[in-house]
Amino acid sequence: MLTAHLPSGYVLARCLPKGIPALMPAALIGAILPDIDMIWFHFVDDRAFHHHRYWVHVPFFWLVVASVALPLAWWLGWLRTAFVFFAAILMHLILDSIGGGIMWAAPVSDHLFALVTVPPTYGHWVASFILHWTFLAELGVWGAAILLWVRRRQSTVSLEGP
Ligand SMILES: [Zn+2]
């Protein structure tokens, strides 16, 4: 997924009950955090590997992190916030599985599982992804986020009155 991780976090937060502490930051940070590996991908490894092979894109890594963090979050009283964060991470990995591939079976296998293989139809890989039908999923996420944002603005304005 190229562009829709941040709006997917917004959609997640807007679909959950409002009483969760730090709901929006947890959802937004979790929704984009796995792509922090792009820094290493571009500036250290010089794009030598598919960035979905870095540990922040491996579900097993997050399973281990969650198994430590969730009990700690429960003890600190932040369990619901931690669940939102890990749900956003999981959502990121699922969305990346549409056309990018995720190592769902790691550490048993290093195979990148993808719902659809996007062929290198155009000269640049970004063009191949944007002009592939799977990009409609990204547009759908963006559309949902914009719709929810507009609805919230309208309800805020109507609460404030003229
Ligand atoms: Zn990603």
C-alpha cells in the first residue's frame, strides 16, 4: 500500500468508541509505524531488499512485542490504547498484503504472501501500482477517511450553532 496507511488509522480510530485514551494517536502511529523501515531501506541498505522483509513488517515480531507490551499496558491501565495500537499495526500488515506481500509464516518461511501480484507493467514501480486495479482499495480507504472527516466537521459545526 502506497498512500492509505495514515487514513486507514484515522478510519480505525473513528470507528472505535471515543472513550479510549489517546485513541487517535495510537491508531495513527500504529497505522504507519511499520513503514519506518523505509529510512533503513533507503539510507542504509540502498534499497537492496524488499522493505517488507525488515522485522517491522513481520507479523511474528509484533506478536512477540504484543505478548510483552499488552500485559505491561494492562498493568499501567493503557490496555485499550495498546490494543488500538496493535490493531493498527495488524491493519497495516493486512493492507500491505494486498499487493506488496508480507511474511505471514515467518520465522517458518520467508515467503511474501500477497493477495495479488502487481506486474511491472510500466517503467516505474510506482506507476505500476497506481495504475493497477488494486489501487482502488487505497482510494476506498481515502474515501472512507474523507467521508468520516467531513461528517465530523459537519457535526462539530452543527453543535456549535450559527
Ligand atoms: Zn508497510
